[in-house]
Amino acid sequence: MPDPEFSCHPSQCEIWAIRHGQTDWNLEGRYQGQTDIPLNATGVKQAQHLAANLDGKSFAAIFTSDLTRAYQTAQIIAERVRCPIIVDKRLREIHQGEWEGMHFSEAVARFPRHFAQRDEEPLNARPPGGESVLEVAQRMMAVANEIAQRFPGQRVLLVSHGLAIATLIVQAFHYPFERVFSLIPENASISILCWPPHNNGH
């Protein structure tokens, strides 16, 4: 669980970003992207455990991706913390195009040029028919900005997806965007972000 001493500036919104629980495709090492895969039994238990840990904490709202795995996670949490769910499609995972449904190893073997490009240009590279990290970062930032304007000084839950959340982590902590793939959170984990990010000179 997050550090109890953690706190944001009163002008910021405290966003608790949660990655959805586990799915079968997570377990199998497949690219999910925007394919609508539900939680598996483990994922449901993860969400229930997380919800139990949040019991007694207050949140102004829960924002969630419309994809089933995120929405299911949000529903389980909402039953415990008793606050409204707001669905926003901009909180979806990156669109992985032709890679969706493939095992990671298969995608690397079939699209070596695209993976080389991703190493060289992590922000702008995209899977065939898919979305770039920069595009994901821009839509996630737009949602976070709107949440912060609506709930300054308050705590909000945001249920989304691994890489999508990683783009917010990079921006919130002023990390180089090249680190985004190493910052993907585990299933059903919490990342606390103060938003909008303050300019810390980094």
C-alpha cells in the first residue's frame, strides 16, 4: 500500500492510479491493447483484495477505462469505497494494432523492424495499425488535467492499464520518456500521483 506520509500540495489532485486485475492474456504473455478481455478468477481476487485495503478511505470519484478488465476492477472497488464510477474511453490501453492477441515473442519475431524503431524512437514508434506512446500520453494527460481541474485538493481513483498509467507516472515525476516501458505497474497495484505535476526543475 502507498506511503501513509505521502501527500500532495493543496492545489493538486491526488490521483490513485490503479492497473486492472489479471486477465488470461496477461498470464499467457499476450499483447492485449484495446482487445476487450475480462478479468480471470485471479484478477477478480486481486481486485477484491485491493478493494478491502481501500476500505475506509474516501475518494471523490472513480474514473475508469471502458474496457471490461478495468471496469470490472472499478466496480469491485466502488462497492467498497461507495463513490460514483465515471467511464472515459481515453483511459484505454495503448492500441497495439496487429500485435493484439500475439505472444510477445511472436510479435518480436514477426516485426523486428518495428521493435528496433521502438528502441530508437520510443515516443513515436507504433505497431502496425496501432498507436504511439506519445498519443497515449497525450490522451491520458488530457483526462488527468480535467480530473485535477474538477477535484483540486481531493483524492480520486483512476482505473486504467499498464502502459497508459506508465505514461502518467513519467509525466508526474518528470522522468525521461525512454523509461516508460520499465515503469509499467503490476496488476491491481496503486501508483499515487500529484496532478498537475509541479515543475521541479528536472
